[in-house]
Amino acid sequence: MFEISKKQYPGKIRQVALGTGKRAVMIGGEDSYLFHLFEGTMPNHPKIAMEIWDYDPSNEWTPAALEPFKDVVSSPVDWAIKCVEAYKADIIVLQLKSTDPNGLDDNVDKAAVIAKSVCDAVKVPLIVWGTGNSAKDEEVLKMISEMCDGKNLALGPVEEPNHRGIGASVMGYGHNIISSSPIDVNLAKQLNILLGNLGVGGEKILIDPTTGGLGYGLEYTYSVMERIRMAALTQEDDKLQMPIINNVGNEIWKSKEAGLQVQVEPAFGDAEKRGILMETVAAVCYLLAGSDIVILRHPESVRMTRSFIELMVNGGSAHSVKEISKRLGRQETDLLSVSPEPVLDFSV
């Protein structure tokens, strides 16, 4: 009789709490690789977060991504509520796109008010995600930290240049930190060491390894995540024993391939299904690499990714998962007309 080889891992991923009271969510806590339930425990299943923006992205999003939210994108609060009530998001991620100095460059007061409004409106934990501009993010996230005192948010991305300011604010007002480094195991560990020296406990840190889209970026991120998990579980590296979060949707949907219409690239097929599948495939890959939270955009990606998690935990057949439900009209294309002429001369 065949027996699956089992291994006991000396390390364990810390548990991190997001939110407070009845809306609190625990992540992490596994003592083996994710879904390796035959050799370890996974007390908290990976969570699916849905992103919202702090301004109306109608002019920037593809029709496929915009369609499920077109009635609420003008209001971050209504948008967040719809993600929770209609699409069952475990966590809401507020992307502070309006504060980007290279974009709208909105002031910090406006962004903080929006964050506070969303935090008060939803019944799930809130993650606030800056633009990656260290100076502006520090200014914005420190104000949000104060306004949402005691709400146990997760704030990020926190990088080495702004870790002191945001770290001190997070400790003072009772939040979590998203420790962000550029796809490198050693840099991820170094930043966590700096946060620990500052006084931030390991149970208040999430690792953002920097998420790549499909293709080379995904492969690179995947391998780094594997190395982070190996160091945490097999080498007992306590500076890497934190849950991992991946900002998947934001990366996938901004790629050219996710938005190209069939009239432009007939061979790419239906644009709506393509974007959803790109997001779902990326999410599944990162879950297999060890992600504890995947941030998604489209509700069909959420549904399909959730079904994957349930199948991995409870077993069953993927044949029971419904195919993608389209919201936009069917896109037809004549592939024969764009195909090259066949070479029928076999004499060479």
C-alpha cells in the first residue's frame, strides 16, 4: 500500500489577528506548507481580500473589471459594503491610489477620512495600501493609524525608508504592519529585523514579497516565497515566520494582456474571461507558494479561488465548480480570417 511521505517541520508560522471583536480574522498559524494537511495543521485557511480604490477608476479599469462595480465605484464605502455583502470578501483592502504624487496627489486629510469611513462601514477587517512612495505613504498611513485608533488595521506597504515613522505609529495605535521588500529573501528578513529592533512584535507583521503578474514576474515571486517558507519552517528563522500577503489583482489587471479586446488581438480570445482566468491562476499559484492572503479584484476570480481553497481543504471534484459567469456580451471573432495560409507543399 502506497503511503505519502511525511515530514515534521520544526518551525511554525505566527498567527496574526486583523480587526477587532466579531469582525476579527486570524491568519497564519500553519506548521507545514499550506494545504499539506497530511503532515501538519492549518488552523486558519487562507483568506481572500477584495480591493477597492479611494476614487472612481472608471476611466482606468477594463470593462470586464469595472462591470461588477459600476454602480458603486463612485463611493468607496458602498463599494466596500458590496464586496462584503454580495461577494463575501473576508477582508477589504483600500488602495490609496489618489495619494500618488505622480498621479492625483490628493492630500492626506481626504485619504484619512475615506479610510475611516470605510473602516466604520464594513464588518470585516480593513487593510490600507499606499502607493509605494515612501514619503507620502508615511504621511498618509500615520494619520490613518491615528484616526482608526484601536481598530487593528494592517497598514502598508512599509519599506526601510519609512519603517521608523509608520512602525512607531502602528505600535502606538494598535495596528499591524505590511513589511514590503523587492522580491528578495534577505531583504525581507532585514526589514523584519529592523521592525523588531524598533519594537514591532512578529505577531503584528505581514510579509509582502512584492507580487509579480503572470509570466516571469510570477515565477520570480513564487520562488522567493518558497524560500521564505522553507527558511521559516525548516530552518526556524523567526524573522520570516510571518504570514504572507499578495496584492494579486492590482498587478494582473494593470497588465496589457488582461485588457486587450478581441478586436485588437483575436487570438487572445474573450477579454473578460481572459482577465478573470489570469487573476485566478495567479492567485492559485501564490496560494500554493504559501500566501495567507490574496487580494483580488473580480468577483468571479474570488469565487473560483475560494472554490480551490475549499477543494484543497475538504476534497471533492473540481467538476462541481461552475464555469465563469460572463457579465459582458459575448465576443465573437473569426480566427480563420487571421490565420496564416497553410503550407500544403510536402515535397520539401
